[in-house]
Amino acid sequence: MTADVIEFRPKRIRVVAWVSAVFLVAVFTVVGLLLGDTPTGVIFRTSDQVAMVFLGVLLACGMLLLARPRVRADAEGVEVRNVVTVHRFAWPEVLHVSFPDGASWARLELPDDEYVSIMAVQAVDRDHAVAAVRALRDLHKAATT
């Protein structure tokens, strides 16, 4: 990454996502191991135990998707990677970088009353979010004036 490119990722949700993912795998592994011996008469096989651990891993992977958001910007434009989608916009396509009152994350205001949420810039990150919005606004201003 050069000095001309800025990149921001959420801070708190990444920690929560990783802790939750580890917790899910641990819990499902313990439950899977304990499935073999039940007083109810139900017979759990090794495949059931493996499936339980696999389910924990799948849920953990889903949780880690929350750690995926990123915003990367340079003089030409901005790339917003949210949980599933990736969008790239040239700065002339963007009207404003905003962070509406009460919103969970910042957004790019686009023509025709459309917008794209920037999940990498979250309100719970406070000063980090303020720095990200300011940096994005500075790049937008420099590119459009």
C-alpha cells in the first residue's frame, strides 16, 4: 500500500467476530464429542459428531464474514468491500461521503438518491470512524475540485 492509498477496516467488529468464531468452534466441538454418550437411548455415530464440529466451523466462517469489510481509496476513486459485495466508484460518481445521525456506518451518496453503505467505517469505532470519514472527504474534495 502506497502513501497515496488509504485503507480502513472496522476495529471492534473484527475482534468480536474472531472471538465469536473461536467460541463457536469450541462449543460445537465439545458438544460433538459429548454426543456419543446419552442416557436417552438415542445412538449418535461418529459421523454425527463430525457433522456437529463441521457445523461449528461453518457458523464460524459465517461469523468471520463480519470481519471482511474494507474501504480503500486513492486519488482516482474508492473501493468499498462490504460483507458480500465489492463496489468501485470514481470520485466524480460520488456526491458526498456522509455519516448520518444515528447511522451504524458511513455511506457514499450517489446520484438519483442512491447510496452505498461503507460497513468498514462503523459508529462504534468512534475516533477511527471520524478519521476515516475525514480522510475520505479530503480525497473526494481533492478529486472533485
